[in-house]
Amino acid sequence: MVVPVVVSLWNGRAEMLYGYPSLCVLFGMQIRIQGSFSVFLVAVLSITRSIVLVRPFFSISTRAVLLIVLVYAVYLVLNQVVPFAAGLTSFLYTPEEVYCWDEGSSPLVDTMDTVLDLISLAVPIIPITFSCIVSVICIRRKIESTCEGYRKRRATRTIILMTVVYIVFNIPLFINYTMWLLIETTSKWTYPEPFFTSNFMNFYSWNFAEVFFINLNSMANPIVFYLRVNTFQEWISTKCTCFGHGLNVMCKRTTQSQFHMTHVLENRSIQANKDKRLADFQSTAC
């Protein structure tokens, strides 16, 4: 999604790849679907983790969550494909945004599209932020000093970190959509007045907010996940492959991974025994 934008910016905001109608439609739909789906996944992750922390004995069905995600993904695709196939929307290249954006065939279609944009992109930041605050409050409470408690705290901190990364990268988009919504709902203003009249706000703010920051967020998520989740690191290390002739590449072998895993399991067993002895001592003292 970033490549056609960079190519157009490099060539003085010319259409370039967007000059092909099929690519214009494809990239336009991709922007809308990817942004909304990314927000939804973060919302699901944050809300479900908060529920587990607040109500630890409540069981969340994995199948139900996956079904909800699948249904929403299908909805996002149909929400773009059906109106376009019915002739209700068309994708046009705009030099200001430097990407193709859908335009409704009537004011009613534009209004419905605005409402759906607000629901899928701007509104979720509210429950995501609330869930992050709830998780921070819960994690500050006393959790049992066991391996299981340590894993719970580490998993919660990982989700909090990913949520904070999402909020940081999506604040510009939230601000842009808020200002744009104020313009659309106020009869005395006409876009780009009064918020998008400067060169930066009119020609670059949407590029950074809706293209670059969203993709940076998508790139940051697996990095955070890799740095925080040991099992994911192990899986990556076992998938490391050396290829090519004459290349001096150092790869971790499966035996090294197994040795490391054995060492980790031994440490966990030792820690579990220490925790058990500590609990027995505390119960005896009481």
C-alpha cells in the first residue's frame, strides 16, 4: 500500500500506478479494509484480555472470537465490493491524498460512508484506550508469585504495549477524522476550511495518518510480539534457513533450540519448586 503512494510522491503527485483503473480500485479498497481490520483486531485483543483480567474465571470461546473476526472481515470486503459493483461508489485518484478514494454517487451514499468510516476507524480507539487503562489497573494488583502468575503478567504487559503502540500511531488519524467530521457536519464550513488549509494539513496530513503511520503500526506489531513472546522466538529460530553458495551465514540449529528449550524448562521447574517451598513456609508461619 505504501509503494504506489511513494512512487506518486516521487513523481510530483502524478497518478503513476493509480493511472490503471483496476489498480486504483484495488489499492483504494485495500486502504479501507486494512485500516478497519487492523483497528478491529487490536480492539478484540484488548477487550478480551481486559475481560480475562477482570473476571479470571470467565471462559472466552476461541472459536467464537475467531468467528467474529471472520464475519467482520467478510463484512469489510462486501462493504467495499457490493457498492462498487452496484455502481453506488467509484474510486478516483486525488493528488492531495496521493491515493485513490471512493466517492459516492449521491449525498446519501456519502453520508452512510462517513458514518461507517467513523464507526470502524475513529470510534474503536475509545474502548481500546479504556481496555488499556483497565489492564494497567489490574496488573498493578497483587498476583500470585508463581510461574503462572509471571506468565499472566508478561502476557498482559505485552498486550498493553501493543495497545499503546496502536494508540500512538493512530492518534493522528483520529484527530484528522475528528476535524473532518466537524467540517462535514457544520454547514458554515467547506473542506478544506478551516483545519486543512495549510500545505502540510492539505497535502501531507492524510498521507502520514492513513498510509504511513498505519503501515508502521502493522510493522511494529510483529516486532513487539517477537521481543516479548519467547515461544515465538523459538519458532523463528527453528525456521531459520541457510541458502545460497559461498554465503557465510550463521544459523541456529534445531539442536541449539532444543537445548535452550530444555534449559528454560529446567529453570521453570526450579522456580516452581522455590515458589512451592515459599508457599509452604508462609502457610506454616500463618
